[in-house]
Amino acid sequence: MSLSHFDEGGQAHMVDVSGKPVSDRIAVAQGTVVMAAETLAHVMAGTSKKGDVLGIARIAGIMGAKKCADLIPLCHPLPITKVSLDLTPDVDLPGVRITATVKTSGQTGVEMEALTAVSVAGLTVYDMLKAVDKDMRLEGLRVMLKDGGKSGRYEANP
């Protein structure tokens, strides 16, 4: 199996997708921000000094997905048709579970956009809460679902 982002000489390049048919594509990614229970209590009560942690992180994740091609050097700029983020407080973690869903009709998939959305949302949660909990960590970033295109459907094991 060869890596598509390298040419025959081993040089990095952007993959030519011009010959691929346009198809509906979707990707779902997830990750978590693990934090102290006391920190999560601030999130759930809405008492963070910087404001609505989950609402701001949701907007940041959407913005991250839209800027993916500016951040990841060999990603194609895509006409994204949907970005949604679900940020769910979880007292058992304790922390916030983040899920991003990204859709497009295009010639390449949106896995990187979904992963970027989760990453940026998680980093925003960290930024907004770091004053009270410097020990937070982002974990479990992964693609849960990818569908559309030549390679078809992929679903991660739970």
C-alpha cells in the first residue's frame, strides 16, 4: 500500500482528485477533554469567568472545520455543507465529550475537517478553563464514521 500524499520520488504533494466523481460524503469524529470534577461543575453551572464554555467551543469547532485546509498543508479546500458539534458534559469522565459531524458533496472526504473541529473545540474548552485546571487533557481523538467516495463506509469499533 502506498501513501497518496507522496509522489514516486518520495516528495510530498497534494493528491489530484480532479478525476474522482463528486459524491456525498460524511465524517464523524470524537474526542474528550478530561478535567477535575470541580472544573466540570463550572462548565455545567455556567460559572466560568470567560463565559459559555460549551457554546464558544462549539463555534470554535465549526470555525476550525472551515479552516482545515489552512492548517493542514495537504488538505483540499472543500465546500462544506454541514458542520455540527455536540459537546456533552460527562460526570463519569469527568469532562466533556465532543463529537463533530461534517458533510460535503465533493471529490474527497471530510475526515480531517471533522478531526480538526473536535481538536479546536477541545482546545477552546482547555483555554477557557485553564485558569482553574491546568491538568486537563485532550484524549481519544479519532474518526468514528466515514462514508462516501470510492473506499465506501468505515465505522470504528466503539
